[in-house]
Amino acid sequence: MSRPDLQIILRRAALMLRNVAGVPLDPATADALNSIAAEMKIGRSDLIQIVLREWLEANAYLLVRQLDEDSETDGSA
């Protein structure tokens, strides 16, 4: 599969995932996502978007976002 074809497929998948509340998950996965989302004080759909984006970046399906020196970041290293 060519890279442009893969990008089209991933964009379509991202559009479908905008409504992640309708994605059926096994109970253990749903519980884990809900616990992590509560711990991070974000919604489950936001967490799923973060996880998916980071997975796509880590596997070179998406370009890694660049942070400039003046950007603020949350968390710790």
C-alpha cells in the first residue's frame, strides 16, 4: 500500500473516531481508559485521541509535532 493511500485511510479512520463514545470496548479496556482519563482529569474521548495520535506518531504514520523553545508543556520528564 502506498503512503498516500495509507494517509487517506488514516484520515478516514480519524473522522470516524471523532465519535469515540460509540466504539465498543471490552470491559477491562473500558475500565482502564476510564481510570486513566479520571487520573489525568480529561474525558475518555480526549484520552483515546491522545493515545491514538501518539501511537501513530511513534509508528511513523503521522508526523511528530514540533515544540518550539517558547512552548509550554505539561507534566514532567
